[in-house]
Amino acid sequence: MKPKVSFIEFLNSVPLGWGFLYGDYREAFEIIFDVPSECARHLAKGEADVGLIPVIEYQRIVGLRVLPGISIASKHEVKSVLFVSKVPLKQVRRVALDSSSRTSAALLQILLQKFHRMDHIEYTEEPPLADRMLEWYDAALLIGNPALQLPRQSLFVYDLAEQWNEFTGLPFVFAFWSIRHGVNLGELVQIFYESRRAGLNHIEDIARIYSAKLSVSAGEVRDYLLHNLNFSLDEENLRGLDTFYSLAAESGLISSVRPLEFYN
């Protein structure tokens, strides 16, 4: 039986999945296409063997192991995780959170509470429809493709990875591959590394395909993948992740910090 892999249908994940979406490994896995929150749910319920999950969910789901060396991260500005507001930041009281989000929702709450000293915010999850979110709320968190497609005129726009980097001096890790307890991938584990390598070698193809899908110029797609995203889990990214987990625990968003257990 093929391993079941829960995969995020966002542009930022395409380089990681290129090998089994379009490349040489299309028959290796059974793919479940999800948004980040659903990736975590399928893994927690045992409905997937491997998931590209929001990093905060590692602390909430028992028994996961992390695939070493791979993530979706940003060293500075990410462009696809945005806090957008109709009013100046200090006037924000009611916030709509993209219901697809988990890590970004936690990051936003840490930034507003700890760094901007804004304690009295009402947060509500909503579908990622910017017009409706901003009709009913002061501000909204949008992630992934909806954030990339957002018209920014007449809005206050804050890039959350850029904000994080300004306050901490560190990169931010949004997602990584996690493997459910008891799952042994054997030699198939190498496909995840080969798939990333293939994806980074096919940036021009990704730009052409997803420019048409998202109605974003190929140049913008290329620039986003090459300059706004980082697909490693290097020492600097791990420091950023450790800091995020510590602040999430301080803020009561997770009960405690569990050290990363890597898949061997």
C-alpha cells in the first residue's frame, strides 16, 4: 500500500512536491491535497502517514517526527503571510484569522501581544475571503495563494515574516514534513529530498504553470520562490523555530515546548 501524503495546495509548497506532482515520483504516494490546518488534522487522526504541517501543530499532535533538513521558511520578507488592516495598527480591535492557518495565527498573536503590546484583540476564524473579512473586521490574516493575490490599495499591510525578523533578527519557519509515529518509509524517504531538488531545478516551469493558475506574473512567482522563501531547516532556521516555540508557550498558545524529534 502506498504511503498517504497530505500536501498543501499553495504555491510555496510546490517546489517541495514537484517530484511527486509533476516529476519522476508521481506513482510513489497517495496524495491528499489540503490546506495547512487540514494537513495537521489528517495526520493527527491517522488518515495520513506524512504531512506538510504548520510547525505549531508539532507541539499539539503526539508522536510526530520531523524530516530533517526541509521546511518552508523565510529569512526576511515572505509576501504570502500578511496582516492587512483598514485602520492604523493601534486602532485594530477585531481580527479575522484565515481558517486555513495555524502557525501564522499563532505568529500574529505573538507579534501583536508581545512586540506591539496589543492585548485586547478579538480573534475569529473565517474563510480566506479578503473582501468579506475586511467588511466585518478591522483587520485580517491571509496566508498562501489568497495573500499573493490580494490587491493592497488603501490597506495597511504587514508582512509577518518581516515583522518577526525585525523584532528577533531570526528567520521564521512556517511548515515542515512530519511523519506519524510507527510509519517506516524505508527508501521512500529519499523521494522528499529528490523532490525538493527537482523543484528547485524547475523554478521556470513552476513560474509558467502557476502564473496562469494564480493570475500573477511569472516574474513575481519566480522572485517569490527564489528570494522570499527558503526550503531548508538549517541552524539559523532552527534557532528561529526554537524562539517561536518558546514565545508560543509563554503566550499560552501551546502548553509546553517539546523538542524536535527527527525521523531517522
